[in-house]
Amino acid sequence: MTMFKYNILLLLRNKSLLFWTLLFPIALSTLFHVAFANLEEGETFDTINVSVINFNPQDDLITLLEEVKFTETTLIFNISLDSKETSLDKLANGEVSGIIEFSDDNSIKLTVNSGGFNQTIIKTFLDRYLQTTSTVTSIMILTNGEADINEIIAELNVNQNYLVFDDSNTKKPNYVLTYFFSLIGMALIYGSFWGNHAVMTLLPIKNQHGVRLSIAPVKRFKQLLLSLLASFTIHIVEILIFLLYLMFVLGLNLNTNLSLLLLTCVVGSMVGISFGAFISMLLKRKSEGLKIAITVLVGTFGGFLSGMMIISVKYFIQTNAPFINYINPVGVITDALYSLNYYKTYERFIANMLILGIMTIVFLCSSLLMYRRDKYESI
């Protein structure tokens, strides 16, 4: 217990690691929160102002224009009856989006001064109206006026659906959460910094602390295990703080099983710690800068491949090179969290946990073997 305590105190001396493994993910999540605020909320529509010239009270188009709605409380059009001069002035000043003019020959003319969303809605509505009236007129002519016009209109308004809903046992996806899941995955893999630093403190060729440990009557297996356990303890506390910040400060609803979320974080942290230890032992005689660069590359580039910067990248990798997602620890963690959020069953989540478990065992066992065989002619 004493050795475990001093390992924690020794690791906590490195303030830069505290920044990269805790403060940096918090700062990045804050930027994400600002950038993606209200992204999942439905698009709102404003009523479109339209000016009408040569109004005919008996024209059913006017009635339709006044009654159609975006929602139960929001009308699509706000109709104003104006003279031609007034309408043109309103259009020039941007007070209306378009002018609908009824001609003496019963034709309809639409005037706009620019293209845009509102203008497209007006034109689409008029095109649909003209198409429907033309169809009804043609049918009445062919049937010599014997057809029921109300029945014809009812048939025209029926939208036949040729798609059959198949319940795939999934929930409605929340794409914004994928960005944060990738960020959590990156933060977990950044535990590699702690694993790397923990091994560095044990190597006699790197520091005096390692020299003293090499002649201490403590088995190497125990030294490495206690050092990595101290790293894991620090990192998992950081991750818990990070999750609390996401949920209670940013108000992010992770919409997932909390206990399984914590399990994913524990396993993901173990992968990050063991990977850092593996890199440190594999490149023990290389510079610390190279090891940090590899850790940053795996965390940041792995986050990119899992959709942290561009969500479509994850889909592209999955459809074109799925093998990459299985060897990218950030991608596996992201997929595990996403499967908890999206799927009602746990098959995919369990598969991701198994992959992360295999990664941890491979990295940890390799590190232990290399550390036990590590010998020096002189210390």
C-alpha cells in the first residue's frame, strides 16, 4: 500500500499530464457543446408574407393560401391584398417574399426578386395547385362532368406509402452524441500518457528513481503492476470528473445505461494505460517526445477516424475498411458507447468489450514480458 501511495504522488508531480488527460478533454467538450448547441432541435419555419393582386373572393386558391399550416399553430402564408404598385414596393423592400397575381384569363403569375427558401415554398405550392386543378379539369371533361369532384380531390390527396416499417430493435439515433462519444474515447486512450510515464519512472536508463527501484527487493512484476494501478486510479478519477462535467455542467444527456457506461470507461482506461506502458517498453531507448507523439497520434487520429471531427468519416471507414475500426481503440470505445445509445440489445456492446479486453491483455502481457527481461550491464 505504501508503494502504491508513493507511485500516485510521484505521478501527480507531472502537471502537464493532468492538463492533457483532464483539462484538455474538458476544454474540447466545451467547444463541442457551443458548436453543436441546438443542432438536434427541429428546424423552425416562419410564416411567409405574400402579396396578392387582383383578388377574387370566389377563388379557392386564396382560401387554401390562408388556411395551410406548417404546424397546428403556424400558418405557411400571411396574405395581404394590395395594388400592383404597393406589392412591387413591398417586394423591393423585402416586406413580402413574392407576389401572386391573378390575370383575367384565370392564369396565375408569381413574381419574386430573388431565389430562396420562401420563394421555393411559394412556387412549389402554386405548382402543386395548378397540377391538381388541371388533373381535376381533365377528369371532369373525360367523364362529361359525371365524376364526383370531391372524390377526385380526395383520391389526389392520398399519398401511397410503398415502404414497410421494420422494427430493427433500435432506438432513434442522436448524431450529436457520437461526437461526444468519440471525445470520451479519445480521453480514455489519453490514459496512455499515464501508462507511458509510469513505465518511464521504473526504467534505470531514464531516471534515478528507476535506478533505486532496480536494486530494491521488490519483484519487477509487482513494481510494474503497482505503478500501472496508480496510473489507472488517477486516470479513472479524471474520467469520472470529465463525465460529471459533461452531464451536470454542460447538461449533456448521454442517454445510456450508467453502469455500462462506467464499465466502458473502466475497460477503456485500462486499454489506454496498458497501451502507454507497451509503447514505453517497446521504445524504451527512444526519446520521450517520440512516445508522446505516438500517443497523441493514436488518440487524436483515432478520434478522427471514429467521427470526432467529421461524423461521416466513421461511416466511410465502416463501409470501406471496417478492419480499421476493430484495431482503433478510440473507434471501438465510440462504437461501444454508441451501441448502448442506439441498440436495445447488448450483442454489439459485448463484442466491443471483448475487443477492448483482448487489447488490454495483449498490451499488458507484452509490457510485463519486456520489463521482466529488461537487463543492464551496469546501473
